Amino acid sequence: MVALTALVLLVPLAGLVVLLQTPRYDVHWEHHPTHFWLVLLTAALSAGLAYTTGAAALRRGDARVLFVSLAFLSAAGFLGLHALATPKVLLDTPNAGFTLATPIGVALASVFAFLSSLTVSGIRWGRWLRAGLLVLMALWAVASVLRLPPLHDTSVPEVADGILKALAVPTILLYGVAAARYLRIWWARPSLMLLSMISAFVLLGEAMVALVFAKNWALSWWEWHVLLLAAFGLVVAGVRIQWYEERFADLYQQDTVSGQRELSVLFADLAGFTTFSEQHDPAEVTAMLNTYFKVVVPSVVGRHGGDVDRIIGDALMVTFNKRGDQPDHAERAAAAGLALQEAAAEVLATHPHWPRFRVGINSGIASVSLLGTEGGRTHTVIGDTVNVASRIEGKAPGGGVAIGPATKALLPAALTESLGMLTLKGKAEPLEVYRLIALRGE
């Protein structure tokens, strides 16, 4: 399979060599509308990939997927600028800013492609890096439109010159290294997504070769446009056939797939929910749950940064520090638990007959894992810390928040009261559980 893929990927490069060595085949075809829509479509595909991979990266805290997103974003932005370089679209005559946009974008994308092949921990810097890239592209666009130096020259052709050749060498090398390193990952855990990324990097490298050596509006010049479209089209095709949950899971770093975190886990459910369900129509039960979740989920997620792991019926599981970027996870979880009960109390004020939430929180080491396979995958946390949090929630009073000793130890200023030494299902020894009253004592 790898050999066949490699053979197919070499065909465009062989075609380019033939065109350059036999000029009579490298026919001239200048058609501005085709150029504009071809480049714009390629930029749109890349932008879509940048958005989806970026969202996945921030949701899972995975640096590899984040770098992939930045590679797509670099290509999308500068390709969009190149589309505007089509004569009579934005300006009467192209200038250096628009003409050089594609090689700059492809070259910058190669840097991020290479970085994505490395193992990098954490993504706290991710939003800043993305913002910086967007600012760079905006400044490039402004300088190009206003014809500001050094992007004001109108005579810069898309042919091989000293600058483009110097840019092409490291770009092609970086794509080659990235593809080789992804091939090693694929060899360890084969997947179509990884193969799509490898193919895309190879095609992007070949596009850079064609971009440097092709003549304007010649067949070889059109080839690099098609290669870019094929590169992003391959990845889009790979994404489309993935199961909709965790589409980019095959790109996750090992630490994202099976790493360990010190985190806090919050469980909440409604005391007496089964009895309430027996006595009411299913539509009423659904309306009750939606009313509750509409107010309690934002208080947990939006205000305190929790990640909703799952909602099953009336039960809610939320994690804190799953990405490793919340060192104050215990305080966040405790504040979220209190905020949840406060929001639920407002609902109860108008529906006093509804069941009340009980909340349990525990802190400790847990495994962050990808469970399942294609057709059903979930990114979750497992371990004794999670199990104990669930058991503590079962012992919490209705309308209250119960925490385990590990969470209490991380909240030295919190006001609590002991619920006693409780026997928890599955635990050999009783565990002292506390009711959390406030995060700060008087």
C-alpha cells in the first residue's frame, strides 16, 4: 500500500519534469476566472481544515493537531491572497505581495508541518500563535493592497529566481522530513488519516517545486495549483470518512491518547430522578432535564472551564485539567459545583416539586484515554479517581456538594463540614467525605 501510494505521488513530479524538458508540451493557457475559482476553492478547503483541526486541538489540548491546523491556516490565508492576485479581481496589475503570497504561505505551512511531526507538550501558547499568524496575514494583505514597500513591485514573476529557489529548498526539505516522520507513526498505527497527511505533505512539496520552476500560465504552472487542491482534497476526503466523533484522533500524540493527568472530576445527578420519571410523562421529564441543563452546564463550563465528558440521562460528568492547562483544577471544580447548585436553586424556586441535584468531586491522578474504535470513539478519563468521584456524588446531600479528602487537601481555605467516614462501593476502607459550604471560610 505504501509503495503504491508513493508511486502515485511521484506521477505529478514526473509530469512536471516532462513538461519542463519538453517545452512544446508546456502549452500556454491564460484563463483568469478558472485561476481565481481554482485557488479560491483550494483556500476554502484549507480554511475548513484549519478550523476543524484547530477546534479539535484546543478541545483535546493536542499540540500536533494544533500545528497541523496552523499549517492549513497559513496555506489558506496566503492562497486567498494569491486568488486576489488574479488580474482584474482586486487590482489591475498584480504586485509582489500577491504574487509571492503562495510560496510564502506554502513555505510557512511547511514549518508547521514539520513541527507537527515532533512531540510537543501543552498548547497554552496555541491561541497566541494563531493570533500572530492571522495578524501577519492581515499585514501582508494591507501592504499588498496599498502597494507598500517592499511589496509594491509589479514586475515580480512566478518563476525561479534567487529568492524563490532559496525559499524552496528548506520548504521541500521540511515537507519531506514531516512526511517521513508521519510515515513512522503510520507504521506503528496504520490509519487512513495519517496516510492522507503524508500524501498531502508530499504533494505540497511537489507543488513548491512546480511553483518555482513553472512559467506563468503554462501547463506546468497550472500543475502546482492542481497539486495544492489535491493535497487539501485528500485530507478532506480522509476527514469525511472518519467517524464523526474524534475525527482527528489518529493524529493525536501519545500523551493525548493514553497519558496521565492530575485532575478533578465532578459528577452530578438528580436525587429521586427515577421516582420522578415513573410519575411523569417522558416529555415532561425531557423538558425538566433541558431546563436544568440549560442553566447548570454554562455555570460549569463557561465560567469555570470544565469539560463535559458526558451526559447520560440526568447524570453529568465534568473534568478539570484534562488538557493539563488548569493547575487550579480543584478550585475550579469546587467553584463549578457551588455554581451548579446555585443555578439549580433558581430553577427549583419556580419548580419546587422537581428533584434536586447532588454533586460529588474528587481529585487525583487519572488516565486520559481514547476508548473505542471507528464507529464509536470517545476521549475520556478513567481510573480510581473517577470511580471515587462517582461514589462520593452518590453520598452527597440533595442540593449539596460533597468532596473527597484529596480535593479538600487542595483547598486549604475552603469552609467544609465532615459527612463522616463513609463506606463507598468498591472501596475496601471507609473514606471521610466533606460537604463543601464555601471556597473561603469566614
